[in-house]
Amino acid sequence: MNRFYFGNNKAALFFAMALLPSAMAYSQAKKDTVTKEKKIDEVVVIGYGTQRKEAVTGSVATVKGDVLREVPSANVTQALQGRTAGVDISQTSSKPGSTMQIRIRGARSLTGTNDPLIVLDGIPFVGSLGDISSNDIKSIDILKDASATAIYGSRGANGVILVTTNRGSKGQKPRFSYNSFTGVQTLFSRFPMMDGPKLAKLRVDAGNIYGLGTDETLDTNTDWQKLYYKPAMITSHDVGVSGGTEGGNYNVGLSYFKQDALIPIQNYERFALRIGLDQQIGKSFKFGFTTNTNYTVSEGNGVSGAPTLGYSPLANPYNSDGSLKRTMSTASNVDQSWIYIRKTLGNLGDKYVDESKGFSSYNNIYGEVSLPITGLKYRLNVGLDYLTSNSGNYAGVGVFNVNAAAPSSAGKGNNQTYHWTLENLLTYDRTFGKHKINAVALYSAEGNRYISSYMSAKNVPADFFQYYNLGQSPQADISVKPEDQVYQQRGLLSYMGRAMYTYDNKYMITATLRADGASVLAPGNKWHTYPAISLGWNLASESFMQNMKFINQFKLRYGWGQTSNQAVAPYTTLGSLQVTPYNFGSSNTTGVYILTAPNTGLGWEYSKTNNFGVDFGLFNNRITGTVEYYRTKTEKVLADTRLPISGGIDRVTNNIGQIENKGWEVSLNGSIINNPDGFSWDAGINWYANRNQILALSSGTTRDEINNWFVGHNINAIYDYQNIGLWQQGDPYLNILEPGGNVGMIKVLYTGGYNADGTPVRAINTTDRQIIDTAPDWQGGFNMKFSYKNFELSTVGAFQHGGVLISSIYGSSGYLNRLTGRGNNVDVDYWTADNPNVRYPKPGGIMSGDNPKYGSTLAYFDGSYLKLRTITLGYNVKKEFLDDLKLNSFRIYVTVTNPLVLFSPYHKESGMDPEPNSYGNQNQAVNSSLPYNSRQLIIGANNPSTRNYLMGINLSF
């Protein structure tokens, strides 16, 4: 694959601008009176306790809640994007209410989850970050290396995100707050499809393979996207009250969020209630609880804009009398389409529904008692969670079908999750002169039960039944498939001990030992014990550093540790059966066959990590930062192994290989100008590079082409041909390498040999496919905040250099770049005799199926970009006015999201957002032959990205 050019001069300019704050801070700091005693008093949550930041020895990153609230968003994960080095956050869908993918220092597992563990107020959380309102969050602490995550054992194998929520203060009078924003969502950009004249010309250039259909005319130019997408509203309201007595504190809040989609009849609503209470009883006992309860409604999730993008702009959706057509015939009447636009969807009424209603309740209860020995405490944590969702869909007779008599169909599903956690903690915390000791012992148990079912039916008697009474359908049309009925249970039993020792705030050591027993693994392999240790040295506290007044903090850290992963589903060790219908004589019956083989030796997947870090604070801590290098090696990787077809069994799950992640991370924050009465300027930047590669696969093999796994390459590599241009007139090797090929077709790399006369020895075939690594060279984020008196202007952004962006819109899997004139086409600059030096092939040339040969290679772009995610202008009402209104604070602001994209080859060509919006197997016309897998994030014909304009207020009294 060609290495796309990314202007190094632009990258250098950007980093020069990023480093400018450091130089300015240095100049400003020389004017300040700096004292060596100035310390960082920030407290960091490290799991089962807290530490002063200067005493932390593991790799921990902290983002405060007020920083997250600078980005008003539907999902707190969006506000976290670009804030922390080594934490890659990507959207998996742009539908309202969708979750986001989080990867901390790369992916470690081939087939298991790579999602980090989320811990809410000390208890493992089975929901997503999107279930937690940003208004509730006091801080988010991210544990990245094994020495920090080892205390959470196998659950923390992919990193840990600790969420601490706001609490009231003892003796605090009730304080009320109201936070709200509302606004409009607009298209970030239209999909770059051809208009009528361009499609008509394409058909001519393609040799008139397809002509006009019954509903097409050359003087028609329908803008289907205008008929489909529309601006949509988004709104959020959050009210809360917090306070306390002499013996405790409380926090209560209620929030409501609604987001409509640009796509018709699609929306998401969330209602949330939170309650937190801490109460001291006497001098020795303390108890409390936290509850977070959510109710969500999603509608229209099955609606997609993909069909509309392929509609011919030469077709008219209206009859001569102005009424809407139900269907249309295009492309020499080869294609018959149900007309899928905003007005037709809005007119469906009871004929269509697709909705999901969810209820979740996350509950943490604790009791803590101080024991007679000074510094010794016992704490019991209990987590009780319940999640349930009910989904239903119905499409009436002929809906979405060119056949007006097509039978109605409906489906109904439900699932429940019951999750509990029990943790017993014994903590000893004492200071003896210059010696500080903290020790924690843990015994915990965790259980999870999941139940799911789904049934479907056809020929529902009436539209008003929808999916609510499938039993009214004919019994022969009701389907209850065994594979759609699921019952799973899993459990985890754990022991953990951790000791932290600090001497004179100079020398720190932390040692952890944890043992986990997982029910999902094979007998004899259920338990695994792993250690971790980390060291820290505060050089800034040493006597030989006393004369270096500009250094406030300079700490060296080293950590080593092991974590493990039970990344398999329950009952994997037992194998599985697949139900299948078959003919037995003259009758139809149902049987089963072995789908996956049992594995009585299945064990843990585990990782070992080395982490080196430097934390520094300069010029009275006007500049703070961190530099880290890590290397993680994952062994006995859990993955499905394909078995020989002759054995009659498809696959087995094994511990098969090794994966490595290594990289650098740099974070820098500066208070460049600090003048509370005038102009202030704060800035931050983070940069990171992760190198992910497979070191070994099963039985010494070096490649698994079915799963796109190759030794020496990253997990998300692509296996495809390498596009090197187009065949041009006069090329002597065209007929040899591409027999029957044509000038203007895609030219791919040939890797075979050559004859003595220099001619290729064979035609291009599948052995010429290349392994293409998709991971970026480096990436990061930045933020700036300018303040002048009561005004604030802030921005948050992100950047990426290199990597491969996959856009199925341009590739062959989406059927939007066929270059034949059948259906609409992406607006591309294609080859003609008068326009040969372009990227896209000659229309109507040699085909593979219904697409240009090697058309999949057109989907690959340089993934580089620099993007402003948000710009916010805020105003804090003057104190004098607040006093008159008896308010504590009152802020109003306006925000625009996704305002600007720079240095993106994909954005330059398409105008679209260069960030993914789909998984690789979504919204694809062709799935079986994809050169990328479902785990790959791509840009597809999913919901388009939006640019939002919001106005909000923050009020407390």
C-alpha cells in the first residue's frame, strides 16, 4: 500500500506551537518568587484508597470533573476524548445513545474483550461510562500499567477507570445546582454523492451499461439527502442538591437527556436518579450507599440512511399529481426500490416500530469500622446491580419491500443481568516520623448471571398488535430459535494484598500480590496468582537538588507487574452444539452438530508489563508533566483456532500465542499566564505512540488469513492487495499481469518473479496480497483555556499521524463506488482518456462481482488529522450580581462541537469527518469477502457525524 503523504512541515509547525506555552511559562516563571517547599497536594484515587500525587509510583492519569464539564456532551466518554495520553477513545456508532470504544495502551486480546474495567465509587461497574452523568463526577483516575491495575486482578487486565462521584461536605448547608444545555445538531458534511448530471455522464463513460429506468429522466436532479436528513434537537437537564450534617453528608440528583437523530424517527431518551449518603455513627463506625438508576428509551435504531445514498438522483419520488411514489424503478429497471425518505417514514404510523427500553440500577453499600488498633480499619463493600432491557420491532405488510403484499414481520427480545460484588477490606494506615505505611488485605467474590431470549413472527394479524402479542400470528410463522435463548453464569473469587511504604517523602515502594479464581476456565487452571511491584524516588526532595529552585517536583518511577484475563464466555471449556434442520427420509426434523470442541486445559491469558516514568513540576508548578515508556507482553493468548474440515468440528478455543504492546507517552500542562484579575492562559497537550504486534500464533504458524492475524503485525492488520495506481496506455505488462484487463483499471503490486527479458512470469493472483498495518504512528490531544475577567474561551482537540482509515463508502463493500451507473456513486475523479492521472478507475472496466476489480483498495486512506472537537465561550456572572440574587455561581455558555478539521487527506477529498462511525461488519452490502474484520472501526453509511451548536447554563445556590 502506498504510504500517504502528511506534510511534515505542518506537523512541525503544530508541535512548535504546542511547545510555545513551555517557553512562555519559563519566561514568566523567572519573574515569580519560587520556593522549593511548594508541593503538589493533589490527591489521586489509586483503587482501595488514595495517595498524594507526589507519592504515586504506578502509571495513573487524573481528569477532574470540572474539566470534563467543559465539554457538554451526551456521554462523558466524549468529554474524555483527547485528555489523556495512552487512552484511545473512538466512536463505534454515531447513533444517539451509542457507547464508545476505549483502549488503554492498545489491544491485548485477540477474541476476548479489550475494554477496561470501570469502578464506580470503589465497586466494579457493569454499565458503561455513558450511564454516568458528567455532573455527578468529581474525578476520573485511569490506571494504565500492571503495577497500578494488579489490585483489580483479571478484571483490570485492560486498564482500570476509577470514577469518583461528588458528595456533600460535613456541616454544609443544602446547596442546589441546575445544569442544562440545549441546541441543534446539523450535518457535519453531506455524503459526497453525485448529482443527476454527474451520474448521467458516468453512465455514458461506463459505456451505457445501465440506461434510464421507468422513474428516471435526464432533467431530474433529486437531492435524496435533503429529503432524508434534517437538523435535530439535543437537550439535557440536571438538578441536584448536596449538603451535610456534623456526622455525614448527602447528594441527590435527577437528570433528563434527549437526543433526536438527523435520521427520521430515531431518538434516545435517558432519565437518571442518583443518591449518595455517608453517615458517621460515633467515633468508630461509618456507613453509606450510592445508587444510580437509569431508564432509557431508544427508537428507530433499525433505520439507516444507507439505502438513500444509493438512490439515483435521476429518479423522481413524486407522481405527477404531487403524491409520493411507494417504489421506483431505476438503472434499466434492474433495481426496484422502496422509497426510503423522511416523509415516507413519518407516514408509517403503526406500520413500523423499532424500540428498546432499558432499566438499570447500580447500587453500592459500605460499612466501615475503626478497630482498637490505631490506624486499622475494616470495610465491607457490597455491590448489587440489575439491568434489564426489552426490545421490539414491527414492519407492516409491504413496509420497506418492493412487494406491496410482503408479509408483516415482528420480533421481541429481552435480557436481564444480575451482578453482585462482595469485598472485605482490612486497611492499616500509620505514620511514624518519616515513615508512612499503608497496607490493604482483600477477600472478594463476584457473580454475574445473564439471561436473554428472542422470538419472531410473520403475518401479524393487525398493525396495532405490532410486537406486543406475537402469539396472535399463525403458529407456523412463529419462530423461537435455540441460539437466541441464552442463560449464562460466571463467578470470580479473589484474594489480594498490597503494601505501600514511603520514607521521608523521598523513597516509595508498592508491592501487590493477587490471586483470582475464574469459573469460566478449565478445572486445574481456574486459579492464577500474579505479583506487582513499583518504586518511586522524589529527587526534588534530595539535598543536592536544593539549589535548583525552578524544580518543584522531579520523580522517577519504575513498575513491573503481571495481570491476567479470563477473556472467554461461560462454558467455553465444554464446547458447544449447533441446532440445524435437515431432512430425514420424507420428513423434516431438527438435529444438532458439534460447533466448537471442548478444551479441558483452557487457562488464563496473562500480561507482564514494565513501566518507566518521570513526573516533573517546574517554576512553582506552572509547568507539570509526565514522560513514560512501557512494554507489555501478553502470553497464552485466548483465541479461536480453526480445525481441519475433515474433523467435522469448526473450531476450538485455545491459549495460542503472544502479543506485545509498547510505547511512549508524554503529557504537558502549563499555566502560561496566571492573572485572576485580568488575562489568564492555561494549556495542555498529550502525545503517545503505541506499537502493537503479534509475536506468536498457534503451533508455530505465522499467519491466520481467516482472522487477519499475522506474526510481526498489529492485531487490526488488513490483508489485501496494495494499490499502486492505474494501468495506463502503452504499459507492456498489462496483458501479462492482468489478462483480459483494461487500461484505466486498478493496478496492484506484483510480488512474483521476472523472466530473463524482464517480463513477469505470471499473472497477479491472491499470493500478491499484502499485510497492511492500520495503527497510527502517533496520536494525542490538546486543550487551551483563555480567561479575561468573567469571560472564558476554551477549546479541546485531537490529532493523529499516519495509520489507515477505512471508508467503506469508497470501497467495494458498500456498493456506493461501483462506477457502473447502477445506483448513485460517490463523487470521484475517475479515469478517462482525457483525465488519466487520477486515483479512481475507468467506469465500466473489468469487474469483480458488481464492483471494480480490486475495488476494496479504494477504501484505504491516510488516517492523519488535526481536529478541534469543541470550542466554548462562557461568561461567569459577576459576584455583586450573584449576591443580590443570593446565588453561589451562575455561568452561561455557548459551545460548537466538531467545528474544524485540518491536515486530513480523507476530509480533503470527501469533506467528511475522519473519525470512524461503524464496526467493519455494519452497513455493508458484502460481508463474506471483506479484507477487514468486525472488530475494525471504519467510516460507513451509518448515521453521519454532526456539528452541534449548544447553549447552556450552570447555576448553584
